[in-house]
Amino acid sequence: MKILFKYSFTAILILAFFGSAVSCNKKKSGADPQVTPTPPVPPVTPIKTDVEFWLTEADGSRLFKKQNVGLIFNTATNANPTIEVDPTQFYQTIDGFGYTLTGGSATLINSLPDEKKTALLEELFRSDSTHIGVSYIRLSLGASDLDPAPFSYDDLGAGATDVNLDHFNLDKEKYDLIPILKKIVAINPDIKFLSCPWSPPTWMKTNNSFKGGSLKPEYYGVYAKYFVKYIQAMKAEGITIDAITPQNEPLHDGNNPSLKMIASEQAEFIKNHLGPAFKAANIKTKIIVYDHNLDRPDYAISIINDPEASPYVDGSAFHLYAGNISTLTQVHNANPQKHVYFTEQWVGGPGNFAGDLKWHVGTLIIGATRNWSRNVLEWNLAADPQYNPHTDGGCTTCLGALTVNGPSVSRNVAYYVIAHASKFVRPGSTRIASNIAGSLSNVAFKRADGKTVLIVLNDGNTQQIFNIKQDGKQVSARLNSGAVGTYIW
């Protein structure tokens, strides 16, 4: 018995030693030997479908995600609401979808670590199966109110003038904006840039200030040359400016920077100075008028109706801080040969994802394009968590499509609003006819490759089961309240 006890005690000591060693190793490695590793998730087998379907839910549970569902066209009928697409009825050609790349946005993006910066720009501007393919960017010609401080490309000391523009330069843009633009062009050489000034150089203005004032008549010709030099200087950097507007929000002179330019002044500037200057310099950049709210369609229409200004004018641009989106059709109908553009709408921070998604998709992506707009641009691409940078007096609550917080980037509602169109409705697509079925707002496009794209918003209060019909066949789909779906076939 003693011998047995001796050996039993020794065995216990040995077991205790090894158990202690195992326990020490567990603490060092962080592993629990009794936990079975989770097996890898098997890949999802794609379901056969005729229609590719991308979804964003109002509650954010799905954010621009491709859905693995079978949507098969057939000849069966039912009593559900039906969106019928008519590919034989064509409207306007689409130039693109995107954002305003403010100076502040460029600074924030350029501050990212190189690897993250490259990945983000690829995500935004490359058009392929894994990126969103932004195709249109608005730029400020000089500073906007989302720069840290106002500036122009010919700033001088008090009392000085520069009628020959000998001091014109883009030096302030060479730190952040131009390097980012060069990377964008390398990713998408066909991207369109629209530029517009918030203010001329202060020495050209009646109040010698960046905020408010008007352009002195004696400097109309000089200011036209300022636009020419800008377009040529950007071209020398490898950046082609597709279009300009003579002034951002010309009836809002309370911003910093800003300029008051009434319709008769803009018509005078275009027909006797800017248009002839572009023609003399063989500049093909489009001139687009107005660039302000839809409550004043008369501004744009009066310039386009001016027989001397009209030959230089491609069309008119609008924002929607006042007015109604259907006014775009009024402007189109007044001069169908001229184009209509939608160039700015903000999201006020901190935002309401469901409400903002519904309004921006329904009113802009669907509403603006159903009313003849060739593009839709959200304001502004990026801001930091405190909505910086901005000028003293500039927008203090503009929520970017992206929030850049040091090295990290998060995506906000405007990112998804634009993605639902930009990824699939490529430049050169044409809007085609589709009916509004109950609470299912929608717009349809035919792409150059022959594919059809349908963007649908369920702006009702309940889930909707509905049909998509084309050429006598239909497919059944469903969207939850407030959800957005893009369908491609």
C-alpha cells in the first residue's frame, strides 16, 4: 500500500506539473485548448439570375450590397404594382454622377497614408466590378467656403491691380488639389471636371473683399482672360476642364467667399467677354450659366434667350436649396436644345441616414434625371468629424460623403446615394421611359453596351412587392420601406 501510494503521489505531481505548464502556455498564447476553431464560411454559390441587384436599406443593415437572389424574367402575371420600362423612348444623354472635390476635401484625402489614399481613390474613381466609378467632379476655381481661408489665383496687396495677370498662378493648388486630380485622371482619364469660382480676385471687385460685392465693369475683359489662363494652366498639369460656370450661387453674396452677379451682368460678361475670349483662345470648355437655386429659372432662361449670349452657352446648372426639382423640365422646355445640369446639394450634419437617403435618391438621382438633368453632383466629397475645413463664415455643418479622421475613412449617406447611379449608369448612357408605380419612384437608363439600369426607391411606409417589366416579360422584386435598389439586365 505504501509503495502504491508513493507512485500515486508521484503521478499526481507529474500531472500537476504538466497541467501547470499547459495553463501557463494558455495564458501566453491566449488560446483555449478546449475551444474548437470556427470552420471557414463556405463561399456563397451564386444563384442563377437575369437581373443583377444592388441594395441599400434605410436602416443601414445593407449598404450598397450586391444581392444573391434569383430574378428571372417570365411571362407570368400578377396583381402587384408594375414598373414598365420602354427602351424605345429616349430622353437625355448622361454625363455622369459625382461630388464637389473642395480644396478641403483634397487636403484631407491627400493627408492619408499613401496606401490608403491610393485604395480610396481607386474605390471612388475606377469603373469595374469592385469600385463605384465616380465620373463627374465639380471644382472651385480658387477657394470655396470649404477651404481653410479664401484665396484667388491673383492675390495682391492693398491697392494693387494686375490687368495683364502677370501674377496669375495655381501655386496654392499644387500642394493637395492638383496632386489628387492627377491621380484621379490616371485612374479615369475620361472623368469630367466642371469648375466655378466663388469669387474673383478682390482687386476686381467693387468692395475689395472676398465676401460679397460685384465685378467691376472695367474688369470684365480681364476676368475673362483669368478663366482662359486657368483652363490653360490646368491643361498644362494634365487636367482638362470640361465646363465652367461664371459664378457659384450668383444671387447669394453672404457666403465667404462670394460675388453678387445678377442675370444681366452674367449675360453681358458671357456675350461680350468670356465667350469671345474662349473663341479667340480656341477653348472648347463649355459655358454653363447660373449655378444656383431652382426658384429662379428666369435667371438662366433670360441669358439663354439673349441672342448674343446664347451661342456661347451650353446650358444651365441648378441647386435645390429653394424651388422644385420639376422646374428643370420648365427650363428644358423653354430651350430644348440647351442642356440642364444639377451641380450641388448638401447633407446637413450629423444627418439622418434613412431620411437623407430617401430624399436625395428620390429628389436628385431619380427626380433630377427624370427632369432632364445630365448629371447629379453631391456637395462635398470629404470633411473631418467636425465638418472642417471651412472659411470663417463658410458652411459649418456640411457632412461629406466621406469623413476623414486622421488615417481612417468612413462612408456617409451621400457616398451610397451617388454609388447607386455612378457604378452602373456610365457616361453616354441615355435615360429611357419608365412609369411611376405607386410609391415606387424610379428612373431607367440604356447603357452604351446595351444593358438596362433601373434605380428604384420605395418611398412608401411598408414593404413593396412589385414587377419590373420590359418587352412583354417581367420579374418580381421586393423592397423594404425606404430602401433603394439598382437593377441591371
